Amino acid sequence: MAAPADDPETEIGPTLPAVTASSTTKIQCKTESTEANNDDDNNDASNVDLTAAKEEKRGIYASYQHSSCLRRIKFAFQRHPNVKTLLESLNKLGSEFDIEKQVTCEKCTTETNINGGFDPNRNEILVCENRSPTQRLTSMLLTHELVHAYDHTKSQVDWTDLKAVACSEIRAANLSGDCSFLSEKFYRGNIGAKFNHEACVKRLAVASIIATRDVSKEEAGKIADGVWDDCYSDYAPFPAHPHRDSESRFSRFSKYYQPR
């Protein structure tokens, strides 16, 4: 017998689940979950694009830093008088220093507390392209490292001898401009005390010894004191101190200036 169509107990076709409040919530949650997944996918894609853009910017900036560093080095060797004097002196000693092969620009890590360095084994100078952002700083750094190169060539320095290392560090800090009034007061911000060139040279020389050798500050200070008189007064290859005239100008108006 055919059941009437309005009989609630009669099955007509496949059975459909009853749509209850709980099942409605499930459907709604599933829809929201799908939308959330789509949002996550979109966010992931956006993050990938953002990361790629940042990496591209870093690459462009790193390339700019490197090319700028090379440009400043070339300018210093062509125009800076102290750099030119040291290069000419090296060539007279038979070193034939080739700036394109023996001076390199590299990015230095934050763990290394240096702006550059001289490698006596390879007779090369390293300039930290991310630590010397101006022409003045690059020229000072080159002068500093070229003093080491000059000492290495002329005096055949034994770089395992801490006294020889201290002497070269004193000369480099003294002759490079690292301790000029401008460097000490404006670049390092040491405004509060009288400018004392000797104290600055000794401080930087000791810091360089500590950075490159496994010695304490006290030991490095004693080593520097032991060679101080001879090395601080040694201006070679310059006939006189290359920064004395420029520094003396500050004595006319600066309460922070203290003569040598």
C-alpha cells in the first residue's frame, strides 16, 4: 500500500539529516575555519613577499655599501695626502702595494669590534664597509692600516712580539688622525674633558692590542708604557706629525684643547 506523502513515518527517497542548532554551528564553524585557512594562506603569501622584498632591499643596500667603500678607497689613494705619502713610501721600499689586489671591502660582523685591519701574512688591508661610512673615516682607517703595512715592510716586524705590536699600534693611532680633536670630540663624543692627544693614543693602542691579542687591559697598558717614548715620537715616513698644525687651530678657541 502506498503511504500518503504527508505521513511523517514514510521515507521518500534518501534520508536527509535533520538540521539542528548544533549542526548549524558545525557548518558555520567549518565555513569560518575555511575562511581562516584562506586568510592564513594569504598571510603566509604576504609574509613571503614581504621577506623577499626585505631581502632584496638588504641585497641592494649591501651592494651599495660595497661599491661606496671601493669608491672611497680609490678617492683616498688618489687625493688624501697622508694615504698618498704612505703609499709612495711603501713603493720606495719595494713593496709595490697594489690597492686593487691588497685592499678589500668586506662586511664585518657585530661580534668583531673592529673597523678594519692589516693582515701581515698576506700583506693586505681590510676595510669594514659597514663600519666606515664616510670618506673621512675611510681615509683615517687606511692611514692607520698603511702605518702597519709600512712598519711591516720597513722594520720586518715580528707580529708575535707584543712590544713590536704595541709600538706599531701607538704609531698608527698617533699618525692616522684617530686621535685628532675632531675625532675625539665629535665622532666619539668625549666632550666633558680636556682634549689630551697622548691619552687618546695610549687608550686606542691598548684597545687595539686587546682586540687582536689575548692579553688583559693591565698587561697591554704595561707593554705600551714600555715602548711609549720611542714609538710615540716616531713619525716615519712623515717628516713631522701630520696632524699637528690642524690640531693647533683648536687651541685658539676651545676650552677642551690641551697641548701635547
